[in-house]
Amino acid sequence: MAGVRLQDVADHAGVSMKTVSNVVRHHPNVSPQMRARVQSAIDELGYRPNALGRRLATGRTGLLALAFADIRLPYFAELANLVAATASTSDARYRVLLEETGGTLDGERAVLNASESGLVDGMLFQPAIMTTSEIDERHGDIPIVLLGEGAAPPSVDRVMIDNEAAAMMATGHLVDLGRSRVAFLGHETTQLTATSQQRIEGYRRGLEHAGLSADPALLIATVETGAVSARAAVGAAIDAGLHFDGLVCRDDLAAIGALRALHERGVAVPHDVAVVGWDDTSFAATTYPSLTSIAPDTATLASMALEMLEERIAGFDGAGRHRLAPFQLTVRESAPFR
Amino acid sequence: MAGVRLQDVADHAGVSMKTVSNVVRHHPNVSPQMRARVQSAIDELGYRPNALGRRLATGRTGLLALAFADIRLPYFAELANLVAATASTSDARYRVLLEETGGTLDGERAVLNASESGLVDGMLFQPAIMTTSEIDERHGDIPIVLLGEGAAPPSVDRVMIDNEAAAMMATGHLVDLGRSRVAFLGHETTQLTATSQQRIEGYRRGLEHAGLSADPALLIATVETGAVSARAAVGAAIDAGLHFDGLVCRDDLAAIGALRALHERGVAVPHDVAVVGWDDTSFAATTYPSLTSIAPDTATLASMALEMLEERIAGFDGAGRHRLAPFQLTVRESAPFR
DNA sequence: GTGAAAGCGCTAACAC
DNA sequence: GTGTTAGCGCTTTCAC
């Protein structure tokens, strides 16, 4: 039965609302017999506490917004799964409201604007293109923690992995395999996102560190995110005569597209070209060949982010804390150990 | 500034709360000059309407729960994306609360139990293992629409595609290619879900329809959902001497695993074995070879479901309506046209 | 067109 | 240990 209110239960049991409330919330200060009496009234009436009333009174909703570009990208799906699982087992038992920005500036703005306040207690946001200053201006007073290597003003908390170091590791792994013409795949054709910048920088430093020079011709941009675009880009590069024997990909999706393009042209992986992906998403293990990939420790990343967010929600008001989550290189067939 | 209330704006502008409320909600009955005056008070104070207060008063939250097994499964990620996009553009501008059941009975129960009421206006739920009667008992009085081919009591709305017909189409496509030993991959090893039952039944009927008999040995079960398990199962089947020249997969993930296992054993796809996946998820186009796959019209499915749900939320109280969304077979390299 | 007051369902001081 | 009461911030009759 809907429409049963706390007051109804109180009347039915012949007690006050306060007592019913205590029973519902498992408050200790209730005598067992009273608890039993109230409980049976609850059961008889089929009472369900109304979340809204409770939340209005406490000021907390138990809801967290999780905002990023697109849930269809496997990395984000895995992140969402982890965040939801972690948040629901925290003391506060948060639930997750999904917000997709579409990877557009308007989408990111809409997420931060959310003209209504009070619906969510806090927000985890992975910006892709918004600038530091715009985030700073718009984030209002809702507790927020930023995810990933996008812009992050000093006032706001953020968790990411060290993208430069990871890209250096990926590049170094290929160099160790004896590859000397290592290409980078998957950055934007025009305006580079912070993610691409950092990964390319790490790739450059990885080459330099090995005494190799970075040939700008080896930067293969893609028109959009995803395997389809990567396949086209790699195909076009090969057809145009580009020669390379190693490939660092901006993400696993790009690597999948690359694998496909290489197959089609009879280029053997890893024999002719060794490939490293990024994110170590679940399907990296079952591509053919399976993908060597940078594996961010997303579980740690999620729990670090949630921890900081809960502190903010609890009222912590210090300067933004920028934390690094660990990562490793998962080695599989596409770029095996030497 | 947080903590600015409607009353504060009213005081500041020297009007009543009612007027401010009217302005905030763009109610027509406000004179332009009054509107301007109130608006400037709003801007000066940085007032943001509090969602909770509003929602308590109206009884609507603008939130929809979307519940299914696991967001990491590409089909569900694509569904979530579609539902969120469709719901946010409907008149009611719903936002989506993600609920994962983990594909377990406990998880499905937890989703339906949600001891608190009122947090979401309605729910879209894709059950995998709950029975019809249990769903009927537990769904309480929250408006709900079921997704997929799982159990669905007559009292509850549901949208799915015709799984038997789709499986027949997939099987028929392989038969048309001249395949006579068509296997089925990806059902559970023990208790079959409704999904597997229907797809296997369609597969059987597809074979019968072509005058072929269904050999039980050709049913290849997997220990769990996903490519890894499918790869192992197909590998084991081949190693055990199973011979087949066509393969209908329960989902694309199973197909990916199968592709991998076949590759490893030097079985050529589609030459030796033609493969059909299911869901036509985005990566089906870039596997090697690319996947022929059953493509449910998820956009239509999502909008049908949302439409029925909005009717329920609006108060419609008729019997459960069971609707079918369209599907087609997307033909690619793994099982091309003859 | 605008104002006053009564809720929406619950929690939390504070009193008993 | 239990009851009373005043909000939480907004919407919404109903007067004016």
C-alpha cells in the first residue's frame, strides 16, 4: 500500500511519530516490546518510509552524480561499475546517478550547471575539454572530485594516474622489444585534450630516454574516439607509406581498430608491429592477438575519489588535493616480453 | 551561495514566496516588470531552487531507476546510454539512477525491495533470473516496465524482441550459407535463463525448419557470461573433437571469445565456421573478422519502454502490456551473404 | 496578478 | 523510553 505515512503507523500503534521513526531507523533507544508493537503496525499497514521526506529533513539524499563522456566507452562502464559498487558499500550507502556529457563542452557545462541544488550530495566528474578556470567558476558549492587527467583547478580535489609515466612505460616496453619506429595513435586531429597531450608527452620522453628521436610523422590522429575511426586512420597511414614497428595507442578502442587495420593489410602483430593499448579494459584479453595495455588501478582510483568526496560532503573545506592512483603494464600477445 | 531559500528571495524582492515560485517555474501569470524585479533578486542572491523541497511538494523526483545485471556488458551500456538520452529529452526530463543486480537473485531482489519509496518515479528493470511470481509479489506499487525476455507477470508492462524469431533468423542465415552442423554457444551450464531458453528454442526451430535435426552435442554452454568463458568453452569443444561449421552465439561477447578460440586452432572464419553474434554491439564492426549479429532495435525498445513507463507514472492502471520491438540481422564478414 | 497559509513526510531538539 | 513540536524548502489552493 502506498500513501501510508509515519503518522498513520503511529496512530495505528497508538504511539508517537517519534517512536515509529526510532523503530524504522533502528535507533537503539526503544524497548523490545515497543519495537515489536510498532513493527507489526508497520507490517500490517505495509508502511514504506518516504525517501524524500527523510532527505528533506536530513539534508542528505544518498545520491552521487557520476559524470563523464559516454557510458558506452568500456573504460567508463568499468569505472561506473566500480564506483557504484564502492559507493554502495561505504557507510553512507550512496547510489549513483549517471550523467553523460557526450564529450562536448555543452554537455560538460550542463552537468556542472544543474540549476537545481540538493538532489545529489556530491559529484564525481571526469571532464574532457572544460578548462580549469571554467570548472572553477561553475562548480558551485556542491562537493566535487575530479577524475582523470583533464583540467583541475587548485581548489578542487582530483584523482588520476600519472599519464606521462604510463606512456613512457608503454613506449619503453616497445623500445625494449627492439622497436625503433614507434608510432602514437588516437589523439584528436585538432585541439588536443589534456589526456592526449600528456600521453603524447610521455611517449616523446620515452623515445628520448631511449635515445630515439620523435618523428612527428609517427603521430596518427583520429577523427573521433573509437575503433572505427582508429581503423581508418591506421589504414590510411599505412597506405600512405608510413612505416612503423611499434604502436602506442591512446586507448584500447584505438588499439582494436589498429589491430583490425593491420590484419587487413597482412601486417603481423606483434612480429611486424607491436601494439600497446591503454585502460586494459576487459576485452583486451580476448582480442586476437590479445592486447598488452596500460592498466590503471581503477579500483584504487575509485576508492580514493570516493574517500575524498565523502570528506568534502562531511564538510572538509581545505585546498584541492591532487592524488595519483597506481597503474601497471599488463603484458599480453600484442607486445610480449622480449 | 548555498542556503539561499525561496523565502530569502521573496524578502529581498519584497514580494511573496508565491510570486518568486511563479517566476522560477516560468509560470505565465506574472507581469514582466515583476518578473524582472524578482529575477534580479534571484541573481543577486545566487538563488538555486532546492530539488528536494520541490520534489517533496510535487511528489515527483524526476528520477528513473534503470536496473540490469552489469553495466560492463556492452549491451547494457548501450541501453543505458539510449535510455538516459531518451529520458532526458522527454517532457518530464528524467534522469537515470543506475542499479546493478550483478545478475544474482539477491541483487534482483534488492533492486525491487528498495525499502524506501518515493526516491524514483519509476523503474526500468531487466530481470535475468527472478520468476514471474516473485516479480509480481515484490514490485510493490512503484511504476515499473520490464525489459528483455526474462520473466514478466501479466500485470506488468514489458518490452522485448522476439527472441525465438531472431534465433531462427540467425540459424536460417547460417543454413542458407550451406552450413549443416550449426552449434549454439553461450547458455548457462545448469539452470537456463529465459533468454537462453528462447534463443535455443528459436535455434532448434530454425534447424527443423531447414529439415535439419538438432544435435544436443552442438549446444556449447559457458560457465559464465563473457568472452573469456566462451573462448574456453569453444576451445574445449573443438579439442574434444566436436565438429561444426556454423555457430549461433547467445551474445556478441560469446562470439568474440569464439572467434579467438577458432583463430587459435587455425579454424578459418567464415570459411570453416560461420559465426553469428547477438546484440550487434558497437565493437561487432571491428573484430577480425567483423561479426554478423542479431541487431535489436534498442532505440525503439527504449522509447517504447519509456513511453509505457510515463503512462504508468501518469496513473495508467490497466493490465500489463507486452510489446515487441523490432530487430534485424546485420550481416558482416563472420557470416556473409552467400 | 499577487499574497497568506496549509501542507508534502520526515527528523531532531527538547521536554516529560 | 516516549511524546511534542518546530522546521527542512517548496508548491498550491484559496482569497484578495
